Amino acid sequence: MEITVGAAAVMAALVGATVLARWAVLAPAGRRHRRTGPPLPPPVEALEKVAFRCPAENRVTVHARARIIRQLICLDCRNTTPDPLNTREEATGA
């Protein structure tokens, strides 16, 4: 019985210390490290966009060029299409 009471007292002290530490030390950190200035554009706005025919939708839609995977990604249906610029570069050896 004494062990249970002692363990409960230690746990209560640890919970109180955690609440006190978060209130005293960690609360100002969020305000201090917050970015100031104009907001960044969404990630999709940072991509290079081109009009291209989407084979899934069978119409011309806006695509974003993904240079890492060498494909165009349709912004309407999210399907990928091989990028014709990269196939031309590989064919010419550039």
C-alpha cells in the first residue's frame, strides 16, 4: 500500500513539474520562432505549369512539371504523363 501511495505522489509531482515547465519555458518559443514577412505561396504555385493534353481526361489541362521524376502531373486528375521535353533532350544527347 505504501508503494502505491509513494508512486502516486511521484507521478503527481512529475505531472506538476511538466505543466510548470511547459508554461514557463516552452510557451514563448513558438512566438519567438514564428516566421515574419509575406506568406509563402502554396507548393503547387511554386511549380512550373504548362498546358498539356491529359490522356486520362482526353482534353487540355494545366500540368505541373516534375523534373525529378521527369513527368508532367495533371493538376485536375493527378495522373502522370511522360514529359516530352525530357525525351527530346535524351534523343539529342543534351
